[in-house]
Amino acid sequence: MSIFARSPYIVDIDETGQEGGMVQLFLYNTGSVPLYPTHTLNKLVPSATNTKLYFNISPYIREYLNFNYLQTPYNTIGNTVSDQVCKVRVKRYKLVSGIYTLLDTTDYLAYDGYGYYTEGTNPDLSPQHLDEGTYFYHYDPNGDPSTDEWLRGGHITFENQTGWFARYTNLKTGAISTLSTGSGQIVDIPRVNALFYADGNKLEFLNASLSVKATYYFRPLEECRYTPVVCDFVNKYGAWSRLFFFKASNDIMNTQSTVYNLMQSELSPYDVLEGQRKEFNLNGIESIKVNTGFIGEYIGEEIRQLMLSERILLDSKPVKLSTRSQERYKVVNTKTINYNLEFEFAYDTINSVI
């Protein structure tokens, strides 16, 4: 079972005759389950006629998740970075006559993702941490994705299932290549087969019965005039996702400082070159405007998840999204769909880290 901790995850206790309840949380990224609970939550029932208790465990889980490292697998499957997944054990207890009795023990995998309001309480999303659909990646016939990670199509984080495997189909030749999902519990699977970069591929996830459980299309797109900007962000599943902005980008710099009135070195006569005002703490904040180029309606959901992301990189540099409002285009209304977004780099131009 999975928990997506940016939304509340509710654990409830409602037992006959209970006076209260307790939840013990055991949280860890690697190794075995801790001997002692990381957090213990307890409360009494509101009344004898209103006995159901609710515990939101998401805020405690998020303390164990971070995205300070980005993997960019090329032709192999790798285990997902441990800090991007939190292992959770939940023990529920009821309180009767002053004694806590264990009800059950449940293990979860938790991610820094979320469910939409329309998906209801505690949604259990798919084991493939990317929405099914069509995606484009930058292809340069003179480049080499084996050495240039910005030419790679990205990866899909996958909650491994026994007997499942990935099947790649070349979009031009129909050639097929399969890839075992490995033995890791959570793995990162390349979106594009290393041999199919020039043509693109269909990627399918199949179970042990050879039934297709998810289908994706990854198509190459050459850009001769502009230098595409590579955007990596944490999507709704709490996993890294890759998006390319193919068209024009504009770099902008804004500066800020504190100004004070300067006392003259000599009052009479004063030096006219000295000036009356002085700046200090002068620094710059850079930003960039990017364009997706004319693409399909499919990308609307990806832009939506990008705008809701708390962790974004542009060309491996940390940024925050400045654009706060964006129409979700539909082909019936807009024939040539292009998304224009502005990002601000999340650091000062002059190093001010202390």
C-alpha cells in the first residue's frame, strides 16, 4: 500500500467500547523497522456516542523525504534514491479500561506526492509514477545521450511488482526490447530504450500474465534553432519527471540593494565624485522565460503538476515557478498550443551562503 504525503493520510480507529486510541508510527528510509516508534499519537473519544478517532500521519512522514539528488538512468534500471521514499509501519491500538490493545500492524511505502480532491480520501495511485500518455524528448543527431544527461528522455519511478517487466517497441521499425524491472522495491526505469533514441518508443508495463497494465509513448523532437531547456520536477506521485521546453527562452536579471545617505569625507569643499548615496548588500536574482513550443493538448496535466511542484530544476539548477496563473489550453479553443512560463532561480547571483 502507498501513502502520498502531501495530502492528508487518515488512520481511523472505531472499535466497540473504546475509550480512546493510539497510533504508533515507525518511519525509516533504509534498513529494518526501528525497535521503537518514531512518533506516538493518542487521543480520547469525543463522547460515548461519538467514538470514531482520526489521525493524520502525513506531516510526520514528510520529514523523511527530500529530493537533493536526481538520478538520470540511461540504459539500466537503478534503485530509487532512498531519501525519496519513506517506509512506514503503522500500529493501531484501542484503549479500553485504561489498557491499550493492539488491533493491527500495516506497512506502507510513502512518497512526497498528493491526490486531487476529486480522488477522495487516501487515494491509492498506480505503481507507475507517471500518468499514461505521450511525451516528447529532445533528440540531437550530433549528440550522445550516453554521455549528455540533458539529452536523456528521463525515467519512470516504479513500485516494483512481482513478475512485471518493461517492453519497448521502436515507433518506426517495430523492433521490441524487454527489460526486467529488477529486484529493487522502488526502481527508476528509463523512458527510452538506449537503442531507440532516434526513433522513439512505446513503453509498456506487463504483469506476470503478460497483460499490459500501462502504456506510454515517447517521441523524439529535434530543435535546430533554439537550445531546449530541460525541466525536472517532482510530480503528483512524489517522483522526478522530465519536461522539455523546446522554443525560445529569455534570461532576465533583477538587482536589489539597500541604499543609505553617505556622509561626505570632507564637507567644505566636498568631492563631487563621491556622491550622496551609497548601496550595500547589492545582489542579483536571475529568472528565465521559457516556451514549450506548439504541442498537443496532452501536456496540460503535466503543466498542472509542474505548477503544483515544490521541487523544480532547470538544466540542473534549482528554481521556483513565478507564473501563478496559467490557462489550461484545449484544442477546440486554441489550435496552436504553447505554454509560456517564467521561473526564478532559487539563489542569489553573488554567492551569499553563510
